[in-house]
Amino acid sequence: MIKILMSNFKKAKNTAAMNRNTEAADDYTKAVEEYKANPNDYNCNEVKRLNKKLDESYEEIQKLDIGELFFSLYNQYVEYLASLTPDKIVCLFNLILDELILSSFTSVLSIMLSENIINKITFLEKYPRILKLLKLRNNINKKVSKIYLLIHLIIIISAILGNTYMFFI
């Protein structure tokens, strides 16, 4: 019972700290906009006061346990997903997977192109040690690219299975 109360207290503490930081950031943004529109001493002092408040809320977040912070962010993400319709969840799922596929593809492509660039640079023949290091790096990258391709394949298969699952829910 005490553990449940303590975990609820920590959740509430994290949520409150995150909300205070969000409010402080919003207030600071509004004050900066007002100061830009009408630069006077009052608005300048207001910006300084809200900047101090924002710093204090940021320090409060830094004092939180990192696990609690991730748990709080995870809970906020779950709440956000709960507020979405199934169509929007599928769209969000597809966007995330597309970004993962694009980043994996970009990594593999850069590894492949780096070998061509190294081979075309002629002045490296004057510096055999650098050329040797670059070729060693390139050989390691070739092995890493196989891992990237495997990850790429796993992401594509999970995307297909995830979309199929979401389609039939």
C-alpha cells in the first residue's frame, strides 16, 4: 500500500514539475513577445522575472530522477495516444516507421558512397597512412552496413505487420 502511495506521489510530483516548466516556458515566450512589441522597463523586468522562473523550473526537473522523468514522458505519450482516433494512430505509426527507414537508408547510402569518394581522391596516394586508415574505416563500415540492412529489413517487416494488425483491429 505504501509503495503504491509513493509511486503515485512520484508520478504526481513529476507531472507537476513538467507542467510548471511548460507554464513557465509559455509565460516567458509571451513576455518576450510583449517586450519585442513594446520595449519598456516593465516588460524588461517581466522578462527577467520569468526567465528566472523558467530557470528554477528547469533546475527542478534536473533534480528529478532520470527514470522518473522518462516514466513521466512515457505516461504523457500514452495519454496523447489515448486521445487519438485509430486512423491518427496508424498515421503516427507510419510516420515514425518512415523516419526510421529513411535514417537507416541514409546511413547505408553514406557508407556506400564513402568508399567511392575515397577511391576518387587522388592526393591521398601521397599519404599512405591516411589512406590505410580510411580504407580500414571503410572495411569496418561495410560490416556495419550489413547490420544496418538487417535493421532496415526488421523495421520494414514490423511496419507491414503493424499496419496489418492495425488494419484489422
